[in-house]
Amino acid sequence: MKRHLPNAITCLNLLCGCLALTHIFAGRLEMGAYFVAFAALADFADGLLARALRVSSAIGKDLDSLADMVSFGVVPGAIFFELLLRGAGPGGLPEWVPYAGFVVSIFSALRLAKFNNDTRQTTSFIGLPTPACTLVVASLPLILAHDQYGLASVILHPGLLLGLTVLLSGLLIAELPLFALKFKTLRWADNRRRFLFLLLAAGLLLALRAAAVPLVVLLYVLLSVPKTAAR
């Protein structure tokens, strides 16, 4: 029975992704963003539980990728699509422009396929993980909903949204080694970069809330640079 528990959590990830999509296409982007957060928690928990129970299977690995493709592949494309529709302005945009948001969905699929077949990514990542990419995108509706910094006009600018789509798509498949948040021990010496990231990320989130998410992901990439340079 225990070997099916991680797969059940993975299915919860998939369900959250499906629920996020229903809310996004109904115009409730903030609620969709919350379901993305639940999906990310489930995605973290299934791997943690599988390692704790010492169970793994080819079906579990495939199921995880399929769930991630919905929650962290289709969902960010849908959010970009809806934000581009809202950011069109009085003059409007060419009809094809909002659909460009789904470019990130295509690159998410490439990222997941690459991850499943890249033996270099057993203990770390090469390229931005799809959940990290999606959390950046999902933070945008939350920033808009609680716009304490007056960022609405900036976030809804089509140029920024399209630029962010291209940037994130590139980071997903970039040959950029990034550390994983997997603790084999709790010793400072073995996890200096992880502890530093978690402390700084917690401070940013407490201070800025949703607006901190893009900064946290940027911090994650920057803290990985010394590791990349060492190679």
C-alpha cells in the first residue's frame, strides 16, 4: 500500500493543476494562483514521501512528469494568455499575441523530457525547474490583486509579459546547473548554499509577500552561479 502513497500525492498535484486552469479561464487568476501553490506543495511532498518510504517506480516517474506538465506547463501558459488579453489596452493587440504565452508551455514540455532522460540531473538541476518557473508566473496575478507597489501597469504591459515568456522559456532549457533543495544531512558545511537561500527567501517573502517570488527565483539562480563557475 505504501508504494502507492507518493503516486496519490502526485495525482493531487494534477488535480490542483486542473482546478487552477478552470479558475484561470474563468477569469479568476488569483484563485488559480493559489491552486498552483497547492500543486507545488504536492509536487514537493510526493518526492519527499517517496524518499522517506524508499519506494520508486517507472510509473511514478512518468506520472510525476505528466502531472507537472499540466500544473507547471499548461498553467503558466494559460496565465500568460489571460494577462496578455488584459494588457491589450484600448487599441488592442494582434489576435495571435496572447497565444504567444503558451510558448512557455512548449518549453516546459522540453524541460520535463530533458529532465527524465538526463542522468546529470539526479542530484541537481540543469535549467530552471518547471515549478520555479510557474511560481514566478503565478505570482503576477497575486501581485496585481494586492498591488501595494503600483505595479499593475508594468505587469500588464505586453512587452514585459512577452519578454518574461521568452526569458523563462530560455531558462527552462538552459545548460545552467542549479542546486537542488535536497538535504542529505543538516550540517551547515554540507548545505551552506541551501541554508543561505532558505533564510534569504524567508526574509523576502515576509517583507514583500507575492512580490518577493520573482526575486526569490532570481536569488536561486544567482546563488547557483558560484557552483556553475566552479565547473
